[in-house]
Amino acid sequence: MIKFAILGYGFVGAVHAATLKKVEGAEAVAVIEKDKSKWNSVTKGNIDVDGMQPLDVPLFETIEEMQKEVNADCLSICLPTYLHRSYTERAMAAGMHVVCEKPMALSLSDCDAMIAACEKYDKQLFIAQCIRFWPEYVALKKIHDSGELGRPVSFRFFRLSGKPSWGGPDSWFLQEEKSGGCLFDLHVHDADFVHFLLGEPKAVFARGVNLVNGTNAAVISHYIYEGNITCTTEGSWLYHSGFKMGYSAVYENGQIEYDSTQSPALKLWRTGADPEILPVNEGDGYIEQYKYFVNCLNRGVKPERITPESARFSIKLALAEKESLTQGRVIFL
């Protein structure tokens, strides 16, 4: 049994706590949250996750207090992004592996420090880029890698949400120096998956919209690859109708489309044939990523589907998009 302590019990921390109850071989043994008002409540976010409820595990205000009473194998860091580096280093120094919420960090220097901590303390770092494990995206990756639809032609990914309200009007989400804005907090899911699916682009061009305080609230990016292929992504905190995510992936012999608000949500068209409803595995990316990481820990192997180095490149890509937004030009990687 792999024992997890959860650091931070806002919306994302509640998601992790609910998820761990569904993962065989894993157990949440403690929650660390300095704000005691969150101990007996659940913060609602932009999606619903089954099993979110008030906590039934020991509660602590600090890592040090927790370690006096509870033996945890791994710390799940569910804190604001600007704190990811320092708590990753502290957790590994204290002898724990780390699951860290996306995005990995807001700078490459922080990413490098987190990777260095893995090497220094001989611990595993798993960045929770859950879309790499989301069933509808796993289906796309499988078909893409098989080559059964022929040459890839055109891709569009989208992720649309309202502005994060669960942190209040002065939320860290709305402070770019703490969250990175929509570009890093929401859109990074698709930037990461583009990198995972298509490899590293040679350049990127992005346009966006900011809130009145200058924090990015929406971004549309074009990724430039060698050859006759196009790829765009859209991320927004300005959507007025709940939450939706999806993609359109076009190949020379067919296409795959996913829209989380539709039923059926995932369809495949082969040239000259009627559309097919693609079956997907039950569950979600939150569960699947924990199952994968627990399996890696039990086997004593490093995760290959999402390495710290791969997550670092996704931050490099997001930083290039940010530079493009600021300068209004193509940024080469």
C-alpha cells in the first residue's frame, strides 16, 4: 500500500483526496492544510468529481506536524503553482516521493531545481498532467501512434472554462506571478498534450486576452512543425457556459473528434465510411494517473509516460507562448 499525504485542501486537493479512494494500492493517510476553515468543507471548482466530501483522515497544519504522527510514502502537492518548487524540495528532503499538480512551475529554473532534487534525494517526481491519462485523449494517442489513419494533417484542441471563482475575488489564480494565468493554469493541459502527441514544435505563435490586472485570461496558439501539418489550441477563462474540452484531429484517411459536452462524445470518421462511436475505458485521468504512478512505485521504476524532463519542456513551450503574446511575433524553440 502506497501512503499519500495531501498538501493543500482547496478544490484540487479535494479532487486528489476523492481520487485516491478509488485507486487500488493507494491510501490517503493525511491532509496538510494551514487554513482550518477548509478542514470540514469541500471547495467546488469547474468540474464535478465523484466522492468529494469532507475529510475523514488526520489533519495537520504543517508537514513537520504530520511526520511526527504519520508515515507517508508520497506527498501530493496541491498548492499554488509558485510554491511547487520549494515544497517539492522539502518533501524529498524529508524522504517522500512527490506528486505535483500541473503546471510543474512558472520558470525553467524552478523546473531544473525540482529535477535536481530528484537526483539528490533519489526520489520520484510525478507531474499530474492528467490529460495524458484521460481516456478520450489516450484513444487519440493510440490511433495516432498506430498510423491507421495515415498522415496527420490538422489538429485543434480546446479547453474552455469560467474564471476561477473558488479562490475568491483576490484568488492567487488571478495573480499572474502566482498562477501564470489561464496560459499556465488551464491551457497548459493542451500545450502538454500537443507535445506528448506530436513531439516538440520548432516554433509557436500566440494571441490572447488579459484581465484588467494584466493576468492572461484567454490564449489561442499555433504550433509550427516541419512538414504539411497545422496545430492550434485554445484555452479560456472567459467561457460563459460551464466547462468544455475537446479536440478535432484530422488525418489523410479520417478524423477523430471529441467534445466533452456531447453524447456520444468521441467519434471517428474513416474516409468513405459512416461515423463510428469510439468506446473508451471507464474512469478519468485523475484515477488513471495515480494508478500508473502507484504501479511505478511498486515496481521501483521511473514513470515514462510523464517524466519531469517532459513536463519541463511543456513549461518551456508555455513560456514561449507567453513571450509570443507579449511580443506579437513567432518564437522559435
